[in-house]
Amino acid sequence: MKKATFVLAALSLLGVAGTASAQSAIPLSVEIRGDAAIPTGDFADGIENGIGFTGSAALQLVPGFGVYGSYSRTNFSIDGADDDVLDQGFSAGLTASLGGGAGRPTPYLGAGLLFHELEVDDAEVGDAKMGFEVGAGIAVPLGQRVRVTPAVGYRQYNIEGLSLGGIVNTDMNVSYLNAGVGLNIAF
């Protein structure tokens, strides 16, 4: 699993993430994003809303389509407990722009695989697990190489043998919606 995590980290550094590179004539971009997160499904039982960040890089393969890689970290808290829950890991996938053009706001879609792990107050809950993520946003130019990228997304992966603050579940989907704003710089 450590090899897979290393490979994903290397892909992320080489220029593979989720956003606005697919909308630009410039093939490489990096982004930092702040997000609010809302747990869904089983994960919402006893877990409060969270906040997080994502650092990513994207490489445009052909006009309108690119690949991305990212690292994300989201902190949640448990209802009625002092424990914190940390979801973190790497992802890689594809982006596609939906029109727009030079100097105009450009909508985009993204989808990929993620390798995340869950920790409860620095105690790891199993190994990193594979799941998926999808998202949509709009890249709004602030200048020739700088864009602001409001976006929404959804992440999901499965874990086994989970015990959170008295909530015991042998099999749970970690899933949440996230919404935030990023600053994207193209090179």
C-alpha cells in the first residue's frame, strides 16, 4: 500500500489535479483549495460537518481534457465526543472543460479514483482504501495565468472494522459532499 501511495504522490507532483488546467491553453497548473464538508450516508451518523484543504496539479493532454493528481485532508468531529476524525489521502483522475474560452469563465467536470485513510485522534483506522470522487466547478480568470475555481464534489470509499466514539460498525462507507474555492495558477 505504501508503494501505491508513493506512486500517487509522484503523479501528483508530476502534474496530474482536479481543476482548471483542462480549460486553458497552458498545459500545467497547480491549485490550493479550501473546502467545507458535509458527511452523507452511514458516515453522517454521529459525525459533524468538517473543513479541509486540497493541493493539486493538473496536466492538459489535449484541448479541453486533462489528468489530475491531488492530496486532500478533511477534519471532522464526532457528536458529543472530544475525538476528531481525519480523512486524508491522494487521488488521480480526468477533467473536461465544458466550453468557455480565453478570458471567459469556463465550467468543468472531474472524476477520479482516490486512496484515502481515516484516522481518529491520530489512531489510524485501517489501511488506505480505494474509492472515487466526482466534482464540478467553474474556472474564473483573474488574469492570464491565475483563476479562482469555486467547485462542489463528492468523495466515497469503504472501510472495515470501524469504531468511532461508541459507534461500532464493521463496514462503513466514508462519504461526504464538499464545496469550496480554489486558487489556480498555470505555468
